[in-house]
Amino acid sequence: MSATSMNATSIPTMNLRFAGKTALITGGSHGIGLATAKQLAADGAQIAITGTDPEELAAALRELPQGTLAINAVAGIPRDTAATMAHVREAYGQLDILFINETVAIPAASEAKNNTYLEQIFDVNFKGTFFTIQQALPLMDRGASVIINTSWLNASNWQDEVHMPARWILTAAKAAVRSYANAELTPRGIRLNAVNSDPASTSDAQDTAPTGELWHEMADRLQDQMPLATHATWDQIVDAVVFLASDESSYMLGSELTIDGAMSHI
């Protein structure tokens, strides 16, 4: 496991709302993670991202400001998580914002769901979340914010409508993430909230479908059912994450912002 940084255009931090703050985004080398990293950086935060593809991490660094830290790490492996926090401590000394964005979805028929399959799903989606928060706590002070990216699968009617019963194990893992207790964080003055969003808004969503044809079919079916008749944009999701990271949401704790165009409510 390694960490790298790269010089790029510096972003002035005067009068920016995250000036002097440090953010770690897991799964931050692409998609919503990278888009969030770029927005937090534009608002003055120092950024660390994790990812599993060295080339993708290098490409992400070229889009982020000078001093950004890119860490090659796998969620759910405690030694990788511990090493990630060591890199953050050495580079920045503290952590104010933690966005747990890394996730994995592996389509499989029921008969293929063996112990290895279960371990893959829960190692990243639940254990990865647990150990990341656990290892981050020594770096976080009162006022810090933790945001978890949960899943559109939390809405049971979506699964019924799009006929995706094969996703129930991922749903269980994400439900476990949603149930993560605030009891340990609240006395420390650290807030934990979550976002869940329209799957078609992320670049990874297409990769989770068994075929491109199935992906487009699912996306079209969802869009037909959405009250707003359109999928979310990255900016709409990133805005919610940034809001939860900021002092503007200082009285929010244990909340989940659902960004699905009212799909799960109407």
C-alpha cells in the first residue's frame, strides 16, 4: 500500500468555508468520490483520497490541487485502513471530514452466493465502514463530520419495482451501514449522517449490472417511475455531501438524505 501526492494548481483558501480543514474520501479516485473531493478542495479543504487502481489515482491527482494525498488502499482490510490513517496523520495531522464512499456490488445468481461472495460484500460495505470510522477517530476532534454513502437499495419499493431480488445481500450490507450506531461518536461531538442517491447518477452503477443492456433497461425503468422524470446529476449528490460536511448541518445527527427525486416517497 502506498500514498502519493502531486503538484497541481493551488486553490486559495481565504474566506472559503472549509479553509484549514482536512477531508478523507474513500473511493475518491472516480465518480461521486472524485467529484466530492474536487468540490471540497474548491471550498478550501485539504484532500486525501483512497482507491485501488494506481493509474486511476494518478489521474485523479491531476484533477485535484497541490498537496492532495492519494492512497492505494482496499476497504475492509484493517491494515490498509490503519496505514491510510497513518498517511493522513503524517501529511495533515488531523481529520475534519470523512466521506465513506467506497462500495462494491457484485451481481450473482442465488446459487452462486457462497461464503466468499458474502465476505466480499460485507468486507467492503460494512467492515470497511466500521474499521474506517474506528481508525479515524483518533484524528477527529469535536465538530468533525462523518458522511456515509448508503444506497438506493435502502428503499424496498425500488427493489420490487425494478425486479432485482438478487441484490438483497447488498441491501442487507447497506442496511447494516445505515444502522451504524452514533453512540460512540456523539459523546465525542462528532456527527454521523448519510446520503443515498439515484444509482444512475454514478459512473460505477453501470459496472454493477451484469450487462450494459440490463443497466440501460434498469435506468430507463427507474426514470419512467421518477416523479421528476430524470436521474440525479453528480452535482446534486455532491451538494448534499458537502452540506453534511459543513457547519450548515451542525444540528443534524443520524440523518439520511435521500436524493432520488422522491422515488422512494411518492
